[in-house]
Amino acid sequence: MTQIITAIKRKIMFNKNFCRKNFCYSPPFRAGKPWGKGEFEGERNFPLISGTGIIKPRAGWYKMLLQHFIHKNQRYQRSIFFTVFIVLTFGSAGFAREAVFAGKFYPAEKGEIARFVDSALAKAAIAKLDGKILAVIAPHAGYVFSGRVAGYAYKTIDDQYDTVVILGASHTLSVKGAAILKDGFYETPLGKVPVDEKLADELIKASPLFEDNPAAHAGEHAVEVQLPFLQRRLKKPFKLLPAVLNTEKIADLVKIGEVLAQKLKDRKALIVVSADFSHYPRHIDAKQVDETLGLAIKTMNPQYFWLTNRIMLQKGVPELATCACGEAAVTAAMAAVNTLGPAQFLELKYADSYDEFPQQASPDRVVGYMAGVFLKSGKAAAGRFALNDGQKKELLKEARTEIQNQLLGIKAKRERLSADYAFNLPSAVFVTLTRNGALRGCVGTTEPKMTLLDAVRYGALSAAFEDLRFEPVAKGELEKLKIEISILSPLTKASDAKEIIPHKQGVAIAGNGRSGLFLPQVWEQIPGKEDFLGELCSQKAGLERGCWKDKKTDIYVFTVDAFQE
């Protein structure tokens, strides 16, 4: 009986017509007031499951239903027959996730949907791409705002897939991992798309991070708005694995992506990432935030993308509420395509809500949209960004200007973000000052806790005025100094000193609450490994000279991109 009750509960949660007739209510999706300028449909923060927008059965209705039929002995057999009839009629088909957002985020009429989607696909000008498409990123706002951008992503895909996995944001319910459906279907006015029950079952068995969670899909638009594009673009029926995510636990997201990729290796499958980018900054700021995130995705390093989001939010961009509505989905997808790859990311189209629909959207409050594709590549991405010669010269100039302004007492006005998007990426940087070949100051950060430009400014000022080994730089001295900038790779722990590659790798050590670091350039002055490590221990870390031999001492290695005036 418990299983029967559960089956009825889960089915009716997804069938709003059945709910309306059987002791349920369906609150209005909108709160009664029209969308104002800048408050466009598809861009509001949706209420939690207890609020409007979720089809929610009245508490205890299913018990009332059974009690109504079995409270008298003479009607018991009839009640059992009725219960079994309900389960067979509704439960056997699985969860019916009907079209909740047709007429809101996208047209309700089949012909109008087809005309919009076909037009967006036709107008998306895409150069020929080399490589197998593993995944795409497409926005999930109302079609009048983001539908034309989404067309660029779907223009690139094949016309046949057995399974499409949609990874989207969970706006309405907090979920611990990936909330999926294990059976049933999603529906739009163009028809029903069945859940890939076999894949769902495999994922649930493979990791507790995948859970069957119908409630997370009941009022969620991120999956549904992608389906009309797939239904028009694909030539044959396909199965769906819908998943919504919003955890900030990076390790869990990487694991979700890796497990998903393992289950997709023998399938003809496509991953669709349903994600919008910056929410509510000004039009003039949105592109800087979003294109910076695009560069972070190109590193193909999920942890770095995750970090970039947080560094951007620390910059105080006015009204920036989030950098990526779908951050969790993008992170998991990057981990998945790395497992399926190696892969590279290509941005196809960028716009914001004001670009796409200025009649309704305000330039003072926009949402950013990006379409992109993950292509299988011949080699793995570097996991970090590369600078060109012009960018390196600009950073060296910025370092010198920062020191000069401090000497002259000038407070220069600074923009929160740079027009050069690479300068907004998180970076660990050391700035080294030399005079006639002799060290004059060297300070930096071992972890990327600020943007590249901010890290260069910090390193320049600290090397000139806060390196306790030297007197502060004097006014007439600056022109005699040479500046070198070293951008560090992530530190990797070494099991022992044998793993260190002299002249190529820098080394950091930590032990007894103290630490020290030598850049790879120090090998030029101390070429012998034992002398190098001994000086690092005693001179920089303040530890015993032979501490690097102690198993309790942690040894880390890294490389640098170094350039000087």
C-alpha cells in the first residue's frame, strides 16, 4: 500500500490537470503584476517550492483520497480497485512533466514555436567546426531575450543523438548533487521527450550524487526551454536525461561530471549546458564579466572556472548578483568533457538582454547570454591562459606606473574590471625588481586570490616598498630599476625532492607553520639542487637548512610565465 501511495503522489505532482481535479491546487506562476522594464520574464529569481510557481499538492491529500474509499468495510474492495486503476493509468507511464512555461518563456502554439526556432537556426552564421561536438552551452531565458543566441549553439550539433543530457540550474529547490528524473517524460507543445530510464538508473547506482528528485523539476524552466530547439533540430526521436544542479561544492561537481562521462562513453550522446551568465549588472559592465568567464572556460579547468566566478563577485561590480546562473552545470560539464575529451571550448555568440530586446530590457539591468561549443581536441588544454606580447608589455607598464604613482603621491582612478578580459582572470603573481642585475625586491602571491591586474599592482607596490630585506625604493631610483613579472602555475605537491626539475620548476616548502618559495629564476644563482633547497629552507622559510629531507615538510613545485622589461 505504501508503494501505491508513493506512486500516486509522484505521478500527480507532475500532472497539473489531474491535480486540479483531485484535491490539489496550482498557484499562479506570476504574482499578478505585469513585467516591468528590466523585470523580464525568465530573469526573475524564482521562489522556493513553498512559494508561487510550483505545482504543489495540498498536504495530506493522498491520505484523504485513500481514506475516502476505505473508511467503510463494505467499500474496501472497491477502494483497492480504484487505487490500482490510478497506479496503472498514471504511474506506469512515469512522471509526466508537462509544459509549464509554454506561453511564458516561449510560444505556446506549435507553429509559432517552429517559426521562431527555425528562424534562429537559419540566422546563426557559424563557420565550419573541426572535431566531434561533445557539449554545447545555451542560455535559458525567455526566447525574445536569449532565443537567437541559443540558435548559435544548436546550429552546430548533429541531427541525430540517442540521448541528450541537459545540465541546468536549479532555481527553485536546493539540491545536494544532480537532481534527475528516473522515468517518465518532459513535454512541450511540440511533443513528449521520454527520459532515458536506463541511463538514469545507471547514474543513480553509480553515485549518491545523482538522485531521483521530481520536485526539483516541477517548476524549473532550465530544462524545458531547451527542448523545442532539440525537437526541431534533431531528425529522429531522442531520449532525455534532465539534471538540475546548484551545489557550490566543487569536488562534488567534478565527480558528477566524471561519472556522467563514464556512462556516456558508449552512447551517441550530447550534453547541453543550460546557463545564463551575469545577472543584473549594467550593460557596460556585463560583457567584461561574461567574456572573462568565457576565457576561464577555455582553460578547461573546472576549478579555475569556479574560482573565477568568486573573484569576479569580489570586484564590487554594481548590481552583479551572480556571474553565471548555471555555474554548477558548467562546472560539471567541463569535468565531463575533459573525461570524454581532451576538449577545447569555442565561444560562438555573446549578447545581453539589452542587445537582444532593447524595447523591453533596460541598459541599467541586464542578463548576459553566451552560446558555445565543446569540441573534442587532439590535445588537452593547458589549464591556464596565455598572454601575447602586447599584454605582457601593458602589464610591465602598469607595474612601473603603480610604483611611480606611489612615489609621486598620485591616486589614480581605477576601473573595477579591465577592458582586456585576460587581466580580470585570477592569478598568482610575483614582481621582481633588480638594479644592475642585483635583487632589489621580490614579493607576490602563491595562490590566485585576485585578478591578474590587481596581483601585478600588489606585487609591484610590495616589492618596491614592503620587502623587508631592502630599503623602500626612492624617487630617483625608479628609472634605474628593471621589472620582471612571473605568473605562477598552480602549485603541485611533490612526494620528495627527486621530482623537482631544476631550472624549469620553482619550489615552495612548508613546515612547522613556516613557508618559503624560490622562483625558477633562482636556479641561475644556485644551480645545485641541494644548495638550492638548503637556501630555500634557511633563507626564505626560516627553517633548518636540511628541512627539505624531513618527511613532515611539504614540497610543492610550479612553473612560471616570466617576462621583463
